[in-house]
Amino acid sequence: MEHLKRLIRSLLLILICFQIRVAHAQSTGYDYFNQWYQFNQNYIKILVDEDGFYRVSESDLQSAGVNTAGLDPANLQVIYRGQEIPIRTVSNGSQLDYFEFYGEKNDGHLDSLMYRSVIPPYGYDPEQQPTTFSSFFTDTSAYFVSWDVPGNERYDVIQPTNYGAFNPEPWYRYRSLHEHVDKYFPGGGSNNNPYHVLNPDYVTGEGFIGFKFEFGGPPNSGISLHETPGFVNSGAPSKVVCRAVSTTTSSQHILAIQVDGTEHTRDTTSNINIGTREFTTTQSLGNTTTLRYVALGSGSRPDAGSPCWDYIEYDRIFDLEDTSRTIVREWTRSDTTYLRFYNADVTSEAWLYDPIRQQSIAATVSGDTLHFLVPGFAGPRDLYLYTDNSFLTPAGISNQTSLANLSDVTNG
């Protein structure tokens, strides 16, 4: 039964993907699904399995079979999901040293198309999915690199240095995220529920979730530990967001969530359900912060649940504590600001990337202190700090393969 169920799901997912691509093609007037691919260009495939900035060197390309002797760095293009994305290239004259790009691992957004309500009319309901941060199938995304025609998307490198005209900002918004994937939960309903057993789609809460907590236990609670370095009481509250699934058909689920022993939210639900709770707190946070999930219901069946993911956003001072990268969340300043990070793990160079404006801001490095001037912008944006000790390495780079005869039935 489970084997047949998985087979049906795989076929349905393929059908859904095909329907989406057809709808997109129809809406844009395209006849095919690979318009980005040009048969007169060369490509290699880069695999990434973690969110972050990646650095690919000339020797990496050579190992993949690319002849870099005549490669013009201005012609480099990186394609992701059919779109060219911005890159930063570094060259020695006309010879490429390396290029950098922001890579995203495969997430669960495509998986969400498979979730349906178990209640008639069984409509599409992505809210039944435990997490979109990860995929059921693979964490790996594919990026394609070409080097035959001029690239259009580049990070502009800037390095303003008139720091004396500004005072350094005192704090920035930081996020600590935990995704809980300790065990597989088969989803809503029971083995005697035909809407569950016979449903080829994914149902309420189905997927990888975290530890179990149950009223009467053991245990009746479970904890999620977050590293929260550099907390500063800026006057703005910290934000806590938690997603949890109630895993039994109890008539009374009471879920309380505590921050370092202080309860901040409590709600009552019934049956198997999934939901996200969000609240703020003005508590001071230490270097480690404990989120505790507590089951308090006493219905006709045990009150049990599991977390899916949680995060804490708070204001943090610019002490990097001997680390080499961080993300400045939702930076919103309409005028130029001075960001000064200290205690950085850096050798000689660091950059602050702004994907919204496609800018790479070079730091002035003084020992372990990094100085940046960030141009103003009207809306919120995330800024990514990387030192020369922190760039990610691709999970794999495929060898260059010629597809020139792909359309030739006999020789392709």
C-alpha cells in the first residue's frame, strides 16, 4: 500500500510540474520549456546544497573540462531556474581568477503542490506542509554556467571610504533559525481513516518534523536551543515565530510556548492540525536562548505534538565573535550608513552583498575590524557579509558536455 502510494505521488508530482510549465508557456507565448538554453553555447552544471555565496575558481572550471585560455570573464553567465542571476567576477587582466554568486539550496515550495485537505472537496492546501525550508526529495539545486556571450547580470563593486562623516550604527537585526527534521510523520488521520490511507497526496503535517512532546509524558515538553550572541536591548522587541503540528486526534490540544522559562503564548485546538505562532518579547537574551514547547491538553486522547521549525529575530551588536559571515536582516535606511563589524575571522578582504541593488560593498579591513558604508535605499533588504575565509564550495561541478547534436535523433 505504501509503495503504491509513493508511486502515485511521484506520478502526480510529475504531472503537476508539467501542468505548471505548460501554463507558464501559454501565458508567455512560449512553445518550449528550455528557452534559456542556447544550443550554440557551452554549459557546465554547478550543484549547491546550502544557501550562501559560492566562489568558483578558474581551476574549478578547468577541472570540469573548460578551456579557460580564451575565456573572457565578461562573458560569464550563471543561470538559475531559467533566469540569469548576478555574479561578481575577479580577474587578473583578462584572465579569470574566480567568480561568486548567491546559491540557494532546493527548498520545499515545489513539494507544497502535493498537499491537499483531507476534508471534502479535498482542495490544494499548502498550509498543511510542515516546512518549505527543505524538500522531501533533495537539498541540491542546479546552476548552469556559460561563457560564450556577454553576461548581463553583475554586482557593482563599490568602496566608499569617507567613514569620518558618519557614526557607526549600534546594532542590526539578526535571525537564529532551527528546522526540526528528527523523524517522519505520516500525516493527518489514522490508519483507519480512508481519507488518509487512500489519499495519494500529502496530508496535514506529513513530512519530517521534530521531537515529540505529550501531556503526561514523558516528556510533556521539549526544547529548541538557539544561539543568540550579542543581544542588545535596543528598545525594539525580539520576534519569535514557531511552527508546530499536533500529531494526535485529541479533542483538546493546549500548546504553550516559553522563552527561557517565561510563557508567551498558549492556544487550544483539536484533532490533528498544524499552525504557526508568532509573538514578541522584551526579555533580555543570553548567548543561548531556550524555546520550550509544552503540551497541557487533557482531552479524550493524548495531547501530543512536535515542532516543525522556529526562529528568533533580535537586535545584535556588531561583534562577530570570531566568525566570518552574517546576514543583516531587513536593513531599512534611506540614507548612507556606516556599519563597523569587529572580532571578524578575516585574512585581508571582506564584502557586504546587497542582492536588491546588485552591489558588492568592499570593506576597509583593519586587523579584525571591517568598515562598510552602505548606500541608502527606500525599502527593506537583507545584506550578506562574507570575509575571504567564508565562501562556500559547490557540492559538485559537472564536466562540460557537448549537446550540439541533442536534436539529432540518430547521432544526438
